[in-house]
Amino acid sequence: MEVSETLAAGRAAQELRLKRGEFELATQMGHVRTVGGALSGRRRVPRGEVERLRRAAGFPDALRERVRTVGTAEGAELMDISPGRFTRLARAGYLVPVRVYLNRYRAVVWLYLAEELRAFASSEPGLLAGRMPRSGTRTEPRKRTGGRARSGCGSETDAVRDAEAAEAAGAMAPGQEDCRPRNWRGRRIGLLLHESDDRWERAAIVGSVLDPVQLAELVPDPYERACLNRLRPNLAPGRPASEAGREAMGRLLTADDPDEISWHRSSLTALLTDARRDRQAPRPSGTAPAPAPTPEPASASESARTPDSARAAESVRSSESVRATGSAGTCEPVPHAGGRGRPLLTRLRARRVRGREVAVPLVGSADR
């Protein structure tokens, strides 16, 4: 059977003339077909898929346009609406972001697929003008900040982004809901699940949006949690440099809506069931951890023993525990060459045990 040639992600992106983020989005959305790597486990692109895309009409511009992302200002211009109306549509859930990041001012920047915005504008013209559907979204701050300029920056774009950052940080009036974080998390999880075949990895993708307390409640086994944390995906590429930026991004990455949390908990439970059925989570040395020793309760026969027999039994258990420790420990002392083959401490303990066994009848005879 002939095995088709496959290319690594970097090589395939280079031949398709796509940037790293564009290529990642193209594979997750199914525009570029990938297969699982036989050895590394990383997704690879068949050579035939690359040749097919290169022969397509309009290459490479047509492929780039399918994964082109735009921000609020450019998206509003593309749909021929104001940035404020664009943001209200996105907050209400009509426009779903596909990317998110923090700019150097720690403002949250949402990115949308240009292809989807054009399709929405053509299919929903009634939402582009007139009164917006009642959604409880605050619009007054948009009017006050929309015309302020900042030297060296686009005034309207920066004002909208600053307002978005304040809303994402929680500076919204009670009862006002912003659907962008929740919709983005759901979409991001769906894109990652699309290109994953490993069951433990799929469980890690869903569990990545739950906080550690929820995850520990659903996954009490520490080895399974360690496996999920090791396979945990990077939902938002890039790590903010400041602590405030990391906190803001952390809030965006964690599910906070009760319905969303319930949905992801149910999904994770089902995925964990499939993963456990497929294989166990890796454990140290490939074995399950040994249970901690528990003291055995004294039985009626043991309590009826004489003091002499009890002391003798105790000395036997003592010697057995010494031998067990020497055989099962990972740091057992190496016997000296030319010696008796046993560590000095073990010989001293054994001698003390023998002394006790000899002394037992003497004590009994003195009592009599």
C-alpha cells in the first residue's frame, strides 16, 4: 500500500503562503485537510491537499480571504455600519468572534472573520439600520467616547477598544450581558475539537475553560488531572507581560455563566467516560499508586493472648517490616563488598529482636 507524503505544519503554511495564525485557522475550520502524525502525534498536511489548494482558482488570495480577520473598526466599515452598532451586534451575540488578544494598552481586541461579516450583512439587512432588538446593552458610553482622539492612534478604533476592555473587565451595569466572551470560548473549543482525535486531549480541551475548583470536583484523580493539565490547549496565543493583563485574559478564558458552566461540565463528564474506556491516564512507572498501609484492628484471639506471646508476635512483625522495607524501598543501601551481604543497621535490628526472644521465657519464670 502506497503511503502518501505529508508535510509538517510550518512547511505546508509556507507552500500555501499563509501566516501561522492564518494556517491554524484554515486547518481548524476545515479549509485545509490534515491527518494525524504517526510518530509525533502532531497534525500534518497531505502533499495532495497542498497541491489541490495551489491549483484552485485565485490562489493564494482566495484562500487568504477565507481566513482573514478584522477588528471592530474594519468590520464596521466592511458592513457599512458604525463601530458602535457593530459592537452592540457583537455584544448581543449576532457576531461571534474568532480571535481575541490584549493590545499594549491592555485593551481587549476581538477579531471576526471578514467572510462571515459579509454573509451576515447580506442575510440580515434589517439589523444594520433602525432600532436594535432589545438586548439590555449599554450604549451611552459609546457616544461619549466615540469622538475622543488619542495622539498617534486612530481615535475611533482606540475609543471602541478601550470601552470593550472596560466592559470585559466587569465595568458594566447590573443586568447587562456581553455575549462575546462566552461565544468566543464556545467557538474556540469547537475549532480545537475539530482537529483532535485523542480522547484525553478532547477532554482537556473542554476542561480548559473550567476553573480549578470545578475541575477538581469532576476529576478527583490527581493523575487524571495532571494528564488534562499537560494536554491543556492554549486558547489565546500569547502571554500578557503584566499581571493586570494576565488577570484580564484569565477572566476571558474561564467560563462564568451558569448555563455555560453546566454545559461544559456535562460535556467533560461524557468525554472523560470515553477517555477512561479508551485507556487509563499515565501514572508513574506505568503502575497505579500503592495504597497507604492501614493498621489492622486487633481481633478477639489477639486480645486474648498472653503478654509473652504478644511480645513475640510483635518482634516477628518488626523483623518482617524491616525486611519489607529493605526489599521494597527505592533507596536501599548497597552491601559492602566483602561483608556479610546485609546492611549494618539491619543486622543490629535483627540482633536486638533475637535478644528479646531469648529474654521472654526468663521474665516469665521470674514472675512464677
